[in-house]
Amino acid sequence: MKKILIVLLVAISFNGFAQQKDAEWHTDVNKAINLSVQTGKPLFFFFTGSDWCGWCKKLQKEVFFKPEFKKWADKSVVLVELDFPRRTKLPEATQKQNRELASMFGVRGYPSVWLVTPTIVDGKVNFNKLGSQGYVAGGPKAWIAGANKILKK
């Protein structure tokens, strides 16, 4: 009887961990655009310096890695990480894509988050800028409240 109870408890705990999936962050903007168009969710461009930016790490730790954010993001946006690391070498195509988007959105500091909706006209992608936000103190609740204000404009 004890063995059955132990096996049952272990199975339940594994099931609980399996349901806590990480948020899906895209790095290929074209794939994210297609997903955004298919789902009707706006793009969430996260401009970061993953291996050197202290505020980026703080934002991730205090907001993006929290279950509340993951739940909100899953139903509200398509997550895209646009990274500018110093110690890690990204593929040249990814570096080019990230530089072009940072220039297009006038990113001057990190972290920067842009919420945008893409439209495709004659094979060209246009971005409707909904708004931007950086680090916000107060954890996921405060950050999500600010993002929701941008999305509701």
C-alpha cells in the first residue's frame, strides 16, 4: 500500500511540473510575424543584452520568469527576443535582423519592449507601433498593467 501511495505522489508531482511550461520566445521574426497574423496576437519585441545588461536580467527575473507573466503572454502576445549579447556569438542572419529592428524602433537602451501589430501588404511587412515599455518596478502585476494599457489604446 505504501508503494502505491509513493508512486501515485511521484506521478502527481511530475504532472504538476509538466504543466508549468516556459513561455515560448521566438528569435526568428518572420516565423513570429506569421504566427501573429494567424492568431491575431500582437508581437512583443524584447530588445535585450542577455549576457551583460543588468536591467534586462532584473526584468526577466522579476517579471518574465514569473507564472503570472507566462499566463498573460500565452493568451495576449507572441514573444520575440531580439538579443544583443557581448560574449555569445549569434548567427549573422540573426544579428542583422536584430540590428535592423533596433534601428527601425529607435532602440537606444536596454531593456526595451515594443508591442506591435504586423500587417503584410504585397509581401512587405509593416509594423503598427502600439507602444513601448522598459523595466517597471512592482513585479509582474505592475508590468502587465502597463502593457495592457498599451494594448488597449
